[in-house]
Amino acid sequence: MVNLEQVRQAYGSVAELYIELFGTRQQVHPDDLAFIGRHLAGRPGTVLDLGCGPGHITDYLRSLGADATGIDMVPEFIAHARAAHPGGSYQLGSMENLAVADRSIAGILAWGSLIHLPPDDLDGQLAEFRRVMAPAGRLVLGLFVGDEVEAFDHKVVTAYRWPVDEFSERLARAGFAEVERLQRPSEGTQRPHAAIAAIAADG
């Protein structure tokens, strides 16, 4: 099991290389950008990009008119995001305990941000997302896909893959209703991947 501090240290130690490999929107699959934009652009209210990394997707959302704020626990990423996208809003922080009011957020992007979360901790994290989400708010997330929930040796630090249906069931249990999913098989060195968009259900 990994903890958040281990994840923070692991990404901090490779931040420069990570930024070089993944730190621009041109390095994001166009289908993923379209999916993210389709569900989060133009929403009336604040959108949080949790685990924003180098800030490139936060900047993409802002270019589409979203009031997006990037949050990450890795200081090196936040420093880069602020330098590379000086017009944006980037904060050092953790998605575990969001410093925002209940039912105040229009949208959340957690793009690969939950892959290092131990499976036993997922329900608690989704509950925190649900706490801050305004009625009919939109959650968009990206995850690695497998036939069962299992850990694998991610290049940075231990990560987990999920069956998409099981992950969607966890979302439903937390009060989110799936509205769209995108799945992509492995391509070269890229692992099987899925994106899910869900809406905060009534209640």
C-alpha cells in the first residue's frame, strides 16, 4: 500500500522528466481532450482539476471558458504550472480534504489522479468529491483498466487498475450517475485506459 506522502515524493523526484514527457496538451490523446472538454467546458461555476500535474489540462479548460483551478500536492508541478500558465490559478493541496464548501463546485477533473489510491480508500475519496459537488455537478476521471482490481508496477509508484463496470458501481454508491464512458485498448506502451463522466445525482 502506498500513501499520499510516498506519491508526492515519488512524483517530485521525477517532476522534470514527467513535465517533459507529459506536460503539454499536445501530449494528451485528442479523444481525451475532447471528452474532458465536452463535459467540463462552459460549466457555470468553479471546476477543480485535482492532481493537475504540470497544469496543461487546467489551462486547456480555461481556454474553453471554464473557471478552472488546478490543485496538486507536488510543489514542483505547481511551480511549473504557475510559470508556464501565468494567467491560471494553481494551488498546492491534496484532494483528500478539499478546502471548499459543501455543494459549491460545478465540476471536478480527476485525470489519472486516483490511480495510486489504494482500493480501500476509493469510496472515501469519492465521498469527498460528492461533498463538494453542486447539484448536477460533473465529475470526469481517467483510470487504467483491467479484468480485476489489482496493483501494478507503475513507472513512478505503485498504481491500480480497475474493471470499468466496478469503478462505475463505486461512483453510483457515492452518489454519481455515469453519463458517458470512453475506453481505449493498449497502444504500444500505453496501457488500456478508460474515461468516465458522471453527474452528481439528486439527494
